[in-house]
Amino acid sequence: MKPVIALVGRPNVGKSTLFNRLTKSRDAIVADFAGLTRDRHYGDGRLGDREFICIDTGGFEPDSSTGIVKEMAKQTKQAVAEADAVIFVVDIRLGLSAHDSDIARYLRSVNKRVHLAVNKAEGMSESPLLAEFHELGMGEPHPISSAHGQGIRSLLDAVLEPF
Ligand code: GDP
Ligand code: MG
């Protein structure tokens, strides 16, 4: 069985860009505005001879209670339920937000393996800004650049290690 990896995080942090890189597809919709990818989206990923299934999600707003945003939260929770591991994506350029903390709290409650990917970190992998993400209590933050392909292999090595 291929492990299933869900990409979770608030809108616009770069989940779809990461999905495209992991699956080498251009299928996920990458938007310059928040929240366009509203459905779950599956792709085949590969690292060397290891294969996995990747799920892109539309974003996560756990406190929202209406409309499309509620639907996005529901889809994301279903993706997490289906997943063997979660990559929780945050944005180093926006920094840590209350929203990220809410997502972290949710992810802790579901008892899945979670890896924290700090995206948009091109040229910033040594940045002191990385340290603040320790606060999320999700282990060592992995600096990555989904757009430029940096840090992806080391992140995936950690994610796929138990499988
Ligand atoms: P999603 O809403 O989480 O799926 O985010 P998207 O993948 O749609 O990306 C949102 C925006 O962030 C787009 O403008 C991307 O080009 C940009 N982006 C994604 N990854 C990176 C990255 O590694 N570095 C930088 N600088 N921008 C990125
Ligand atoms: Mg997206």
C-alpha cells in the first residue's frame, strides 16, 4: 500500500505549489489569491523508488461556520482522516499566525504523524524566523521552497521514513 500524505495549511501558504512539485503535475490549481482549490485533489508522488499518494486541500479555517469555507474545512478534515501522514504547511514570509496555532491544535487532536513544512524559505533556510514555528509543537520545522524545489527531499525523507 502506498502511504497517503495530506497537505494541510491555511490558504495561500503554497500547498498546491508543493502538491505540483511532489506529483510533478500541473493539475492542482495554483492561485495568486487565497482559497481557489476548493476540493480535495489527489496525485501520484514518487521519491526515488518510493511511491505515495498526495492529497492537496483547499485550505483550513477551523472556526468558520458557513458556506464554501465550511466546506473547505470539511474536505480538509476528510483528507486528514484518509491520510497516513500530514504535511502541515506554513509561510515563513507571513510568520506564525493564530490560524496556524488553531490548525496545530486540530492536528494534535487527530493523532496522525505531522511534519511541519515552512514554505517560501528560499534563501532563508538559516533564518532566525524559522525558530518561532517551534511554538506550534509540531517538531522540527523543515524549511522548504515549493516554488524553487529546496528542502523537498529532506522533508520527504522524514515523511516517508516510517513507511
Ligand atoms: P495554497 O493556497 O496553499 O494552495 O497556495 P498556492 O500553491 O496556490 O500558492 C500561493 C502563492 O504562493 C502563489 O502566488 C505561489 O506562487 C506562491 N508560492 C508558493 N510556493 C512558494 C515558494 O516556495 N516561494 C515563494 N516565494 N512563493 C511561493
Ligand atoms: Mg491550493
